[in-house]
Amino acid sequence: MVDVAIVSLPRLDLTRPVIAPAILASIADNNKLTNKIFDFAMAMFESTSKEEWEQYDLYWQIDINHKLKDSHWQKLNDLFDNFVDQVVDTMPKFIAISVFSHNSKLACDLFLQKLSQRKNKSWQVIIGGQGISIRLDDDRTYGEVCVQEGLADFYCIGEAETTFEKILVGDQKGPGINNMGWQQLDDLDLSPKPKYHDFEIAKYHHLPWGPSLWINASRGCVRRCDFCDIGKIWKKFRFRSGENVADEMHQQMIDYGLKGFHFSDALINGSMKQFTDLTSNLMKFVDTKFIKAPIFGGHFIIRPKHQMPPESFEIAAKAGLNLISVGVETGSDTLRYAMNKKYTKEDIEYHLHHCEKNNIQNQFLLMSGHPKETEQDHQDTLDMLKRFRRYVATGTIVSFEVSNTAINQDTPLAHWAFENDIRINNDILKGDEKMWYNPHNPTLTLSERFRRQIEIYEVANQHGWPLGYVKQKLNQMETLLISAKQNGYQYF
């Protein structure tokens, strides 16, 4: 028997345990409530074959509308019957479900439907996470619909520290509890340290350096990239002190016997002041031999020299910075500026040079088919792959992923699309927010956008770039193109 059952559902990255359930467990602990995390994302992976997993991975992505064959659907139902049994058998007072993103909605739907069929209900259901904010129609979010239909008792918008804890102690009203008016936590040093006691960390699909955990050092972002909705979610950029973050890393290394960390922040160096504070505090731990140097990484801004001088790279590498993800997006400086990412190819070259010098590995992230992308912009991207291939050869660039541009709700790009008569057909044809057409750039059809992405793969492969998630992306393209043709999508 537990007070709080915490449920983690697919679709998730299984490189390391997700952080939200671990924070909920810590909040429950701080309020003297027994709790258990049910890691059903990992349980499902272990209960399925590779072919089944690939089918379920497509199914969870709600906007591509992938259909499961009967045998896969039956197995999915059997698995979720068992998942619900496990939770109900603990006789919890609260069942807290983490809906990580919009691609966790179908799993949450299935779990809530099966949970609602159980008799002698003695629990209250709380749902939270970014996935509950998606709009199902013009008036209601997913969280609101779940409460209105009696599938959940509470939805929590915003930060668990200001909502979830109140519900647990009986204060079940306030900003962010069954309303959208949530409040940000100003001092992130007050946020509880996540507790991963119920996760089997060794089972995760770790990077070469071994087991690792997420670290969250900030919320919000200093940038406003046109395709990103972080500015809608977090109005103000806030960060924890370097000492507070370094202390958490030290404690996790002791508790779980690991040395790897990946920052879940939008940008690990979003604030250079905070980043310098973090690396300096880590160096204090290392220099006094209090801990061995950790290995860490995260999303990183490419900055010009005057913002990030060479010594910043040196200190970061000594503190343990090893692997960073950089959203280069395109080889066109013009298009990158239009995305509100204001750095040049020369800045990228400077960044790569000092990463190479300090053994900091890079994951390159590109975005093909932006509504403003011209044929010349696309050619600039192909040329960039040739220009920077030497950094692939030296091991500075170790991974390369390409996405196709979606126009997501409440982003600067969505607002621009509305103002410029961009035709979006996602209401009729669910298409991962990719069913759009720009009449001012008429050759950039859905097929052409996918052709350009495939050409990027081909050129990258010719020059030895280490491609990631290609099969998964090709499966998504095929599903979307078939759906578009079958539904008579005008701009196929």
C-alpha cells in the first residue's frame, strides 16, 4: 500500500530515466507520503519485440495517425490491463500520471480508460506534464477534457512545486490546479532534488560513458527561436545556482554510482553567468578531490567569440563537459537569422574549432523544409555538410539528426503563418503539424520538403556524417505521405 502511485508512460526517450516522476517522488517524500514510481515506458519496451516496438513508437505519435494491426492492438491492451492492475494493487490515495508530451496522450488515454473501469475507486487521479496543455479543440486542453469527462480529478499546469504539492496536502485549489493560470517558482534552488529509487537505471540505453541521469538547472530560455514554444510555456528565464546544481550532481553520483549527466534545460549555456558559476563549482569539487570529474552534456548555444572566449571552453571541458547538442538548423545564415538564431557559419567554425581543441563532442541538429526555405538555403545546407566534414573525421561531430519543420501551436512561426496566409490542414489531416503550405513559396510542397530531407541524408552519408534516427524518420515520412495521398491533401 502506498500513498502516491506515480506513473510514467510512453512515448519517452529511454536513454535515461525521465526526470518528472523523480521530482514528484521527492515532493511526496518531503511531505511524508509513501510513494512508488511505475516505469511503464521501460516495462513496455522490455515486453515487446523490436518489430512491435517500432509499430508502437509510430502509434504513439498522435499526429501521424498510425494504425495498429489487430495482434499489436490486443497486446497493447493486455499490457495496459497489467499496468493498471499493478497500480491499483498498491491501493493508492493518489495516482499521479506524467504526460510528458503530446506523444504521451494516447498512452494516457488508454491507461485512464482502463483505470476508470475499475470498481471501488478509492483514489484521486492527478495528471500533469507538457502533454496536458495540447488543445483538442478551440476551447479546451487535454487536461481540461480529462477532468470534465471524469477521467481525472485534477490537472496541474506549470511547475509541480507550486501545484502537485498543494493537492497532496489537501489544498486543492489555486493557480495551475484545474486552471491555466499557473505561477512560476522564482527561486529554483528551492526545487526538490529528484529521487530515482524505483527506476532500474542500468536497464536504460546509455551512451558509451555508462549510466547517466537528467539534471535540470534552469527553466525557460534566453532565445526565441521561431519554431519553439518554450517562450509560451516559460515566460521568464530562471536558473539554479551553480553550487546547488553541483551539489545535486555530487549526491546523485554517490546514491546511484554513476558519473554521467545530461542537462534537460533548453540551453545549458543559456546564461553564461550561470554556466560559468556551474563549471567553477564543479571544478571546486574536483580540485578538492571531493568527487571525480563528472561527464555531462546538454543543449548548447553556438556563440560568437566575444560571448564565449576560448577559456570558457577550456574550463567547461575540465569540469566534465563532454557531449553537447547544437541546433544549427540550416547552412544558410539568412534562414537561420529568419528563425531568430543569430549566428553565422563563421561562428559555427569557431565553436567547432574550440570543441575539437578541448575534446567536446557535438550532436548536430538540423531542420529541413522551413516555410521560408529557398532552394539556395537548401543548397547552403548541403555545402555546409562538405565544409564541416573534417570535424566529423576528427570525432568532434559524433551525431547528426535531421527533422522536418512543423508549425506548432503558439510558436512565433505559427503566429507568422497566421499573419501570412499559410494554409494549414492539420484539423482534418493529423500530420505532426507538417500539413501546411506556403503560397508565397509554392514549390515547397510536403513531397519537396521530404525530398530535401532525404537529399541531406544522402549528401551527409557520402561525406561520412554519423546519421541518427534515419529509419524512424523515413517511416514517419512514408506514413505522412500515404495519409496525405489517401485524404486528397491538396498540396501533397
